Amino acid sequence: AVHFGLALQHEGLLAVAQQKLADSSLLVGTSPSPSLALPPLVAQHVGEWASEGVDASRAAIGYLWLLRGPAAQRQELCIQLLLDCGKPEALLPRSGLSHIAEADYRELLRAVSSRLAGKGRASQAARLLYEAREHRQLSALLVAELSANIAAAARGTNPAAGDAAERAARLCADAAAFAREWRDSDPQEASAHGAPLFALLSIAQLLEGAEAWRAASKGLPAAGPRGATDAIAMQPLSALLVRVEALSEAGLLPASLAEVEAAQAEYRLQPPEVRRAFPQLVETCVELLHAQYAALRIARCAPMPAAAGARAGTGFAAIRAQAEALVVFGGAMDVSASSGQR
């Protein structure tokens, strides 16, 4: 019946209704010339066996793509099929759906990925976009996920231990690997469209490192020479301060009061997903500078070695100057998109 219906519709010999009636009747209209709700009939038929495997899901998409009618409805039927049968990977590889035009295929893939991400299945969405080399869409997805993780951590709804922390760390590592590959494979596109991802990734890596530093600091032994304990604390701290310096050099954070206005202008240019990470970023940077100040004061040590990559002249005055600039910068931020942040 499905094959007959598709053939008759293709030849223009079948009156077709795009939707079933409220009572689920497949015949729409009155005799003697009712219309057949062919799209839902085909979708119902192929949905019965589409979950048997990727090949079956791919064949089911082929049936749906034979339907004539609004392209948006055909696409929606395919999306629902893939989500219901749990086989979005049927969209890959591209050669398996060669009968679909390139533009339609790309649109279908982006729509399925967006729907997956909306259902909390971001890893599946990211894999689809990565395998299809949809770098811009993948970058946007990673920005949204990184931003959500940072916001959840700030609200205390993303615990520092357990599966949530592991997923957040894995996301950060995967995003970093993709960013490197994107820069290497297509530096022009990465430069033109990857700025939000690169900025948020730098922020996420700093925040993740700061969380590990806090945990390590709490676990430092109380006994032993005080200078040795301070030295242990300074090692990971110096690496984090290098990241703070890199953010300052990128124009995302001010290193002095003279740079506050430029940093504020750069902040306003960032998309909301990046901006809402800044309250936690500024707070963390001030915390790190305070820890550096305290460690230097206790240890009575000289400015940090140049080999550590810290800013030249990182003495007490420089630390105070940067901390003051961060406080001024943070006080002028619009945090309306950052509800829940401290």
C-alpha cells in the first residue's frame, strides 16, 4: 500500500492530505473524492522497522524523502523518525544519503543536531556536526555547552566531583582538540568565526585549573617547613597566572587601569554565552592574584621567574594594579545575562 501510494502520488494520480484528522483517520474529506493522509501513513509504516539498525533508519529516510509536498514537513518527518528510533547517526556517512541534495542534507543535519542538543544529547549532536565538518555549527554548539557548564558551576548545580565534573572536563578537552584541528585545517574560517569559542575555551580552562588548584591547596600538608608548603602552592598557581596573562594579552581582561576601557569594549562585543562567564572569571582572577600576593608576602620571594611566563615586574605593586583594574572592570559589567552568578 505504501509503495502504491508513493507511486501514485509521484504520477499525480492520488489526492494527498498532508495531515491526519484529529480522530487519526487517514482519509480526509468526504466521498466521492477524499484525500489520503499519505505522509503520516508512510511515516507510521517506516517507523515500525527504522529502529532495527542504522541501515534500516537510512532506508526509512529514503522512503520519507520520496514524498512530495512541503519540504519543511518532509524534513520534520525525518527528524522525528531519527529521534524516535534513536539512530541519528544514520545521517552519516554522506554517501549513504546521496539521493538527498547537498543543501537539503546540510539543513537536515543541522536541524537534527539542534534538536538533539535541545534534548540534552549534545555529544551526539557534536559528533554529527564534526563528522559532517560543519565547523561553524559545531563551534556554536560547543560555546553553548561550555557556557552552560560554567553557569551551572557558578550556581552550584554542577558539582565539582562525580559524573557532571567528568563530563565538563571531557567537554573542555574535546573543545580544545577541535579548536586546534580547526585552526590547522582551515585557519581563515577559524579566525573569522571561531573567536567566541576560543575566548570561552580559554576562560573554561582557567576556571577548571583554578578548581583543581583549590582542591590541591586544601590538601596541602600542614606539617613541614612553611617555605616548602608555599613553594608547592606556587607551582600550579604560576601556571594559572600565565593563563590570566594570556587573557589580558588577548584584550579580554585589563592588566591595569589604563586597559579597563578597552577591555570593557571587547566585553560588550562578545556574545551572551561568553559574557555570562565573565563574573566568575573576574572573581577567580582576583582570587588568584590575592593568592599570589599572599604567597609572595609569606615567602618573601622575588618576582616570579620569567620562565614561568608571568608578566614582567610581577611585584606587589603590579599585583595590586591588576587586581584594582579587575575590580573596576567587573563593577562596570552588565551581568543581566548572568543570573545566578556570584
